[in-house]
Amino acid sequence: MVIDWLTGMNKALDYIEENLQDTIDPRRAAKLACCSFYHFTRMFGYVTGVPLAEYIRRRRLSAAALELASSNVKVIELAQRYGYDSPTAFNRAFKALHGLTPTGARLPGASLKSFPRISFQLSIKGDVAMNYKIEDRGAFSIVGFKQWVSVEDGANVREIPKMWANLTPKKMQELCALMEGEPMGILGVCADMHDNGFDYYIAATSKQAAPAGMQGKDIPAATWAIFESIGPIPGAIQDVWKRIYSEWMPTSGYTHAGLPELEVYPDGDNTSPTYRCEVWIPVTKA
């Protein structure tokens, strides 16, 4: 199973590498990795630490820098070759990455950055335990604040923190007043995943109807892999997500069930090194 996962991810990377000077369809890459576009982009970002769109941008600009330094190709040709609509857009992106213009990259002693191709390899780990449990849970309902979030160009990585930053004390009190049943805590919920995005809720488990300004969502009965995260937010839980996709999922004998994913944040100081929260992944036997 690990080999299948590695093979699929590396096929996706081969496709990207072979098309740096052509159109790259992220959905084609996801198919080669044998997963949905949503899960491919999520997994790629968590495992590598770089959003898929940013990785493609870095690889293209790294390849462009090599061509500039080793040939007399015109900047306008290079811009078109690597997918930029105009030399201006290419110049701007090139300078943002390398710290100098394409023209400057040809000067003697010019310092350029190189972002090499990523490859996925088998790595035997286990020095740090992952605490988790598998539980069957009946259906339950959530109520909270909802926003549709795009996964295009890593927009979800920017938009979800903004939602949490805009969660005022008054809104938090409103959620806490609705809270009843398990899982207990403030929830971050990814639901109704589609190729280009998903609905994100900041919510609470509740049997009450959604009040004005909030929306409800029924979570069906499922088998859940529930992972423990200990440490300050967001670093600790981001590390758990990375390990779920890179260590646990490829070797577990389970696959994602395609239902909503939960982050469960109990009351407490989430900046503390002992703060405990959970990640709930809906799973089914592979």
C-alpha cells in the first residue's frame, strides 16, 4: 500500500516536471496520484509544507533562471514558455522569488535561488508515537459559521485563518451557548468537498436549529480515526495533519471515507505546550 501511494505521488510529480513549459492541469496530477483533487492538494501541502500552486511556480522560475544563466533566450520568449501572460508579470514573479530581475540574472556573479524537484521516498519512522483510536460514531449535527473556501492556488491556507481571526468573543459565546453532545468543543469542519473547494465551518455540536447568521450541517454516522494533538495551536495540529497523510494513511489499511473532517478544540489555553485537541478523519477499510 505504501508503494502504491509513493508510486502515485511520484507519477504526479513526473507529470508536473514534464510540463513545466506547458499547461499543467492539477486535476490530471491528482488522477495520477489516484485521489481527488481536493485530497491531493491537501495531502501535497501537508506533506511538503508548500502549496501545490506555489511548488509549480517555484519549479518554473527555477528552470527559467537556469535558462537565463546558460543561454541567450529572450525574456519575452521565456515568459511565454513558462506560462506568463506578459514579460511584466514574469519579471515581477521572477524578482519576488530570486530577488533580482531576469536581466540582472545574466550579470556576472548574480545569485539565484534553486528549488529542486520534490520526490516522495519511503522513510521508516516511528521514533515519535502517534496517539489515535478508531471509533464508530452515530450521526450528529453541527451549527456554526460557514464559508465556502477555494483550494485553487492555496486560497484555503489563507482564508481559514482569517475566519478564525474574525471569530469575535461575542460569536464564540454564541457558539458555546449552542454546544451540546460529542464531540465537545469548538469545531473546525471541512465538509462537502469538491474539486475546487469545500465548505468550512467554525461550529459546535448541537441539536438546536441554526440561529440567524449561522448554518447547520448533519454529520452522518461514520468510522473515525481520532488523532491526539498536544501543543500550541496551530503548529502542533499542523504537524499531526502532516503525519496523518505522510505516515499513517499510507500504512494504515484505511482510506478516507469522503465525509467531513473535524478539528476539535476543547476549552483551554491553546498556546500552552500541554494543550490537547483532536483531528477526526472519517475512514473506511481499504
